[in-house]
Amino acid sequence: MTMYRYTDRTMTLPELRAALPQISLPARPTPETLAPLGVTVIPDPEPDAVALLAEARAVRLAELDAAFEAAQRQGHFCSPSLGFEVDANERANRDVAGLITVLRATGQAATTFCDYGNVMRQATLEQLKTLQLELLVYGQMLYARKWALRTAINSAENAETIRAVEIEFDTLPAPTLTLGAA
């Protein structure tokens, strides 16, 4: 915050306005405007290396959060169990759970399923149950990537290294399942 020196006192702009009630000061008075009044502008101190590092880290972590949120909303992958691209977001997870519930309740063997490209396909109960697990694993993979990137940002020792951390979620592989006996 810019500070001002007047009558041997350091003041904020509101304090300066109170000290000079007869003068209407602009929102950002310039040194040239203030000099005839006997006021000097005290420049903001240059941030030190620690402050610059903290600022770079905060900016990059905010970018990471935004990219992660976008990946959660727009995620998709080629399902190994189905062989085609599927949405991988909260709604897809909810829709697949709903289809599984309907198939179980009605005893139907299969249902229509809309893939990532909006193509209608047939999917069995077993395929949907496997897809549901793939969606959960994909969500875990997103979080694991986020945590690894956050660790890289937080452990970086300078702003250049922080900026060099590549924030992306598009190259996650398709989730693979290792199903054991339950």
C-alpha cells in the first residue's frame, strides 16, 4: 500500500485526506500533485525473494485448482471394458449408477448408453458395473495427478521452477482395473 509523508508523519491516503480536509485529492494522487502541498510519496518496498516465491507459488496453485476443476467437469477416456470413449465426470458417474440400479431393479440384461461422442450403444449390466469402477479409478488418477503437481509446485525453490511445472490432465491413461476376489 502506498504511504505518504506529511508534517513528519507517515500516513495512508485516508489519513492524508483527513489531515488536508480543504484539499480534494484524487483516488491516486501523483507525486507532482502532492509536492506543492509538502507531501511526499513513499514508494512501496520491492518484494524480497521470499515474497516473490510465495506469490509465484500462490498463482500457480490457483492455476492448478482451475485446471483440476475443468478436468473434473470435462474428463473423458476410452473405456477399456467398453472399447469406446466415455465421459468421466460427476454426471457420468451418477448416470452409470442410475443405469445399474434400473437394470438390477427391472432384471433387464442391457440398456442403451450414450458415449462421449453422443453415439447410442448397448451396454450390459456387467459392462456398466465395470465402467463404474473405471470412473472411480479415473477420479483417483485425477487426484493423484493434482497432488503430484501440487507437491512439485510447493517444493520448487524458485519462481522459474514453479512456472516450469506443466499443469495438465489430458494425458492421463485410461484406467485399468485389477479385480481380485471380493
